[in-house]
Amino acid sequence: TGCPKRNALRAPLKHPLRPVRGSEIRIEDKTLDLSLSPEYEAFRDQVAGLLQDNQQKAPTQADRGIKNQRRQDWHKWLIENGLAARTIPKEYGGYGAAPDILKSRIIAEEFARTGLPKGIANQGVSMLVPTLLELGTEEQKQAYIRPTLHGEMIWCQGYSEPGAGSDLASLTTKGEIDGDDYVINGQKIWTSTAKQADMIFCLVRTEPDAKKHHGISYLIFSMDTPGIEVRPLVDMTMNANFNEVFFTDVRVPRDQIVGAPGKGWQVANATLTHERGMLGDPNAAKTRLLAIADLMQKETINGERLIDNPVFRDRLVALQARVYAMQANGLRVMSNRIKGDSAGMAGLIIKLQGCELNHELARLAIDAMGEFGLLYGDTPYLRDFGEWQAKYMYDLGLIIGGGTAQIQKNIISERGLGMPREPRPAAA
């Protein structure tokens, strides 16, 4: 995670992708000038200086555990200096700055340029916090946002069920009223971080006689509540990244609900919007792109650097164009959000395009490593701790998780393009 001296970071590099400065993009011998005002250039220098002077605090590859203290300390430092949770109000544990698209872009560019890790992005920070800011009560904001932002409270998401994945509204986990509590019985599946989580935000059917998309409530409660059983699910990365969660007479106070009883579908969709943005983050894709460009300067075929090989170079530049397009789309979404407008089609494509792009980036990295890209496990020839192999396999799952690619395409066609709805299967 170390980065070169600041002056070295500003110098031109020997491949065509990395920005010379945030205001210039050099491709071969041509430079596109995107000069910023002195105010924003001063802000860039401030961000670059902060990252340069504090890079020793950054977590290493070995510090990526969910509850790793160094990772949490780094995230808190980022918040204190306005490099994470930048626009979240101070009273809830954020930095409290006004929204500014260019400053957000500059921060993202500096992280990509230095290769230093950004702040924590997970179900709590990236999905629940913005949901509570939008729809939570003041008591919920005060109780949950600060410890979640600071990595002290880990969350998992209780959405999918064995019979309700892509058709989430078919969920059957039920919550029956008993005095001041909901008594919950049912099962969730594909629940990331459930084994490590302190809390869960969970969709439960509380009005069984209501129509399919109604009668669902959005509850938040502790994973230590009696009656919860977690069973890990090992995926093809050979790690238990997902879990099954079983609820047996789990009692949850009725006031631990976000939104109104039976109106959880609307809250759930707000969370899903933030989840898709997290999974399709274009700034994370750019960090990957630059890491692959560095990798291709080191790997060789018959003594020739891969960056100089026309086939691999074409693949890299084609992915570069897609990353920059996704970044531009991200700015459009951010602009609409600041103005209070719907992101429209720009928001609908993020998850589909982002997850497929990330998988293709990982595939290029695997191919660039040649036979070493096939290695997995404990071997001295493993590159980057096997990070690219793990990403390649895990990202394939993310094309399915959070809404399959097929479902995303239906959403884009029906809601974005106004095409007819997909025909329903005939009743048996």
C-alpha cells in the first residue's frame, strides 16, 4: 500500500493510462486538457499531501478483515479529514461538507493515482446509512449511523430466501405481532457477513393477507437475538463469503422498524439503489484498471512487456474507455442526486455495467499473468496474494447477486426504455 514520493506521483509514467495530473489525461503523445480552477487545484494538492504524509497508516493486504482495527482506524482518519463520509452530517459521525461533484471526483482520482485503499464500503456504510439518512427516524440516525460509519457496528442484509431471490417480493419469512414485539420465523440465504455481523436489516412479511409487494416490513435488530442461527456457505473462492440465516421465534420490538409497518418494499428499494451503486462503483473500477496497467508493465511474453503487446494493449484500452464512460455516468448520477432529480437510465445501468466490467478487468489480469494466473492457494509463485483470482471468481457471483444480469436488463428495458413487460408464464 505504500506510494512513491509526492513529486514522483506527479511525474509522467511509462504507460498510457494513468493520469499525469488529475486535470490531464495523456494517451500516447496527445494530452486532453481538463484544467481546474486554482481553488480545485489547491484542493487536489491538499488531498495529495494528506495521502502522501499519512500513507503509513493505511491497511495492508493482510489488514482487510471485516473487524480489523487498522482498517477501522484508517477509515476514521479518512472521515476526520473529509476523505470518506464527506457529506454525511457531523452530528451523525460524518465530515459534514456540502456536496461538491468536482471535489468528490478529485478525491477519487487521488486514491486511484496513489493506489491507497479507500474507506470501508459494506452493507452498513454504503447501503444502510444512506437509507437511514433518507427514511430513518432521528432516534435511529443517532443510534446507528455513527458506529456504523466508524466500523464499530457491522451489518448484514436479510433479503434473499431460498424461494425469493430475483423475485424478492415473494419472501415468506414472517413476523407476527405478540404484544410489543414481532415474532419472526423463516430463513434467509446468501447473507454476506452474517457470521461477523452485529446487526441485520431484514425484510419480513408482517401482513400476510396483503398483496405481494405490500405487507412487508423493514426491521433492524441484533444478530445476538435469541433464535438466530447462522450457517456458513462456502463459495468457489473456497471461502464462506455467504451464509444461511434461520429465525426461530426471534422477538424484535415493534419500534425497530424503518418506515411504516407493511411499507418495507419502498424502504427496501431505497437500499437496493445504494447497493447497486456500491457494486458498480466506477472509481473502484478505475483503481483496478490502473493496477492492471502496472501489472502489464511487469509481466512479459518472450521478453516483451504485455503493455507493448498489441493484443493485450487493445484489450486494456477498450476497458479503459468503458471505465471512463462509467465514471462520466457516475458524475451524472451524482449531479442528479444533488439536484434532487431522478437518475433515470443513468442509475439503472450502474449495477449491470459495473459488475460485468469488474469481472472483465479481473479476467484481463488473470490472462496477463499467464500460467501464474491459474494458481490458487499457498504457493511462492502467487501474484498479489491471489487477489486477482479471488476477484475473478467472486465478481462472477456479483453479476448474479444484488439482482441478476437478466433481471437488470429487464429493469432497464421496461423502466428505462419503456418497452413492454416480459410476458408472464401461463398458469398451470
